[in-house]
Amino acid sequence: MNPYVNMGVGALLGTVFVLMTVSIASEGIFHSEAPEKEGFAIVAEETAGGEADAAGGEEAKSEPIGPLLAKADAAAGEAVFKKCASCHTVDKGGANKVGPNLWGVVNRPVASHEGFSYSAGMRTFAEGGKVVWDYDHLSYFLEAPKKHVPGTAMGFAGLKKADERANLIAWLREQADSPAPLPEPGATGSTEAAPAPAESGQAAAPAPAPAPAN
């Protein structure tokens, strides 16, 4: 065999031997056993808010809007409505757009405006007409639509500022034949449907009426 080949093979084997020896020695020097008990553990605490979100957001509601309505600026609310105008009309007898017409919306049964096709989530929330768009429901929905009504098709992100919602609701209240009375400052909105005023010559009934979203 060629002596140069022998030298090359020998050098290769020697290198492999040295590397293995260093690896074994290093493991013996630096190896440490895993502790029987961890020094500390990080536990992610589940918050009540997470539970509320899973339950449709009912436990994470904002404070009632009543106290703010007493000092709300309806004129400022008309300006806020510009954020809604691309999807809703508010004039009496106005057409439905992406969302239903909002004339007379305050205290009307949810998901009941004639001629509008509501999402399954909104129809479920309405409980067959038992739930109405009282002041608190309007405020909670306008703050976070998909949180207050899971499954709604309304894609609006919401109005996070309470005074902005109060101004808008105060203005919507005026868009009716007979504006609904303002709530007592400390009162919360009811959830039962109330008889609606006569509209377009029809008799009043707790039946089809405008609602703010689909």
C-alpha cells in the first residue's frame, strides 16, 4: 500500500479518536443532573375576563349608560353617526342598506325591522322579540358588537369612548315619532320588549321594528 495513503488514513483515525476523547471528557466535566424539583414555575392565571369572553361577553359589560345620557350632546351624536352612515339610514321610512334603517330604534324589539334579513346570531339574541334595544343594550352593542351579540354580521369595530356612545344614542333617541323617555341616572335598561309606537299607519305592537345591526 502507498505509504502516503497509510499516513492519510492514520491521520484521519487519529483525529476521530481525539474528537471522541474530548467529547467524552467534556460531558463528564460539565454534565449536571436535572433538579428533582423546579426552582420556580410560571403559571398563566386565567382571568375572569377570559371566562366572560367565552360566555358571550355578558360578564365584561361596561357601566350603564344612563348617567351619561343625562348630559349627552345630541348634536355631537349626529356627527358620530357619520361613522354609521355607510351601513345605516336613519330617516323615517328610509331604505335598509348593509344594516337596517334606524328610525325609532330606541326601545324597539331586536331583529324585527321589516324587510331586513338578520344574522342567526342577532335572531338568537332577540329571543323571539323579548329583547329590545334599550339604552344599555345599545351602548354595549355599539362598544363591541361581536362581543355583545356573538355571531352578528356587523363588522363595525365599535365606539370605545362612553361619552361618544352617549352622544350618538341621545341623537338616535330623537330620530323617532315619540322619543323614548330618558332613563333614571342610576337605572339600567330593561330587556323585555315594550309596545312600539304606530309606524306608517300601522297599529302599535311589540313586533317588527328597526334594530341597529344585523
